[in-house]
Amino acid sequence: MKDYKTRVLLVEDEDVARKTLSFYLNTIFDEVVVACDGQEASKVFKKDFDEDRIFDLVLTDLKMPNKDGISMIDDIRELVPNQRFIIVSAHKNEDDLLKLINLRVLGYFVKPLNIDNMMEMLKKAKEEVLADNAVTDVQETLITLNRRYTYDIKTDKLYNQESIVKLSKKELDILKVLIDNLGEVVPVEKFKQDVWNDINTNDSAFRTVMKRLKDKVKEDDFIISHKGYGYIIEKQLKK
């Protein structure tokens, strides 16, 4: 798994509570961004979202000036429906609890805080974030070529189910050209240029390596020939 950096948005209008929570959050998470009310938090979240930066957790008060926590949560969920939240409030309000019941609220803490309970919840939240990210990483690095073969773009390894398919350098280079152009027919000239660095490479040299590669995946060949033009690996439809 890549070195994932966890991010938290803290939304709290009380100075003392904001400083205290920020301190504890920084002992667990990699980056903590602070907002003083729901209005500021909505703007910060939207700005980061537009820049493809997400918050793994939003820890927020509910009763705040300018925009309350519930309204802010509504804003955020329009952008990220499955956003994680932890609520910190001066009191538990039954109406607020009913509004939050269908949201991804990991915990609801009443001030004054029990720090031990809060830290335990924060650690669990981080574990969940990292676990989710680990699954995403695996899904993003493995490309399904068909029912039998997969390709790991991180390690440049071709798998026949659980077994690694041993490829020569030229065979792997041809496969990588196909993977880089997944779903597109790759002309023979492009293979010559990208693999041999010479568009005038002899046709028989290319055909020999391509045949060896196709022989190694013959159990369920995923490389489709378009005679007179080139080759393609078709994209698999996601189930």
C-alpha cells in the first residue's frame, strides 16, 4: 500500500475546545485543517473537493454561528455522500440524533469530553480509513484482462490466476504497450517504435515476439489481432 496521508477537518467555534481537539487530532492524523464554523467549513471542504483533495473524517460541533453543523453536514454530503463524521456537542439533542441517524456518524460525544473514549474512537476511525484505502490501492493496481488473467501495473507482473506468467523483456514491453492503450487497437508501427525504438524494425522480429507472448496466454488469450492493422486488449466491463 502506498504511504497514505490521512486528513481531518475540525469544525469548532469555541477557542479552547478547538485548540484541545486540534492537539489530540494531530497526535493521530497526518493533517488537521481547522474551521471556526459551519460556513467556513463548507467553503474549505468544497475548495479541497474541487482540487481533488478529500477529508477522511470531519469532526464537528453542531451549534455554531453563521451555519450550524447539521446544515454544514448537508452541504458536505451533497459532494461526498459517504463522508465520515464524528460529532462533538455541548448536549445531546433528540432532534439532532434523528437527523443524524442515517448519516455516516462514527461517534457522538458530549462536552466535557472523555478524552480516553474520544482517542479510542479517533484511532478506530483512522484504522477504518487506512483499511478502506488499502482495498482501493489493490483495486487500482490490478487490471482484469479476462476471467483468467490479471496484470499488476505497480509490479509489472502478469498473473494466470495465482501464478506469475514469466515473460521476456520484449514480451513484457509489448504487453505494457497494450496495457497503456487498453481498449484501443495498437498499430504494429507503434510496437516497433515503443519496444524497439525503431519503426523500421523487421516485421518478422515483431511477429516472433508477439507469437511467443500469445502462446504464453493461450489458455485464455486476451490479445486480439486486427489483421493488417494491429492488436488490442479489450476493456472488461465492471460487474
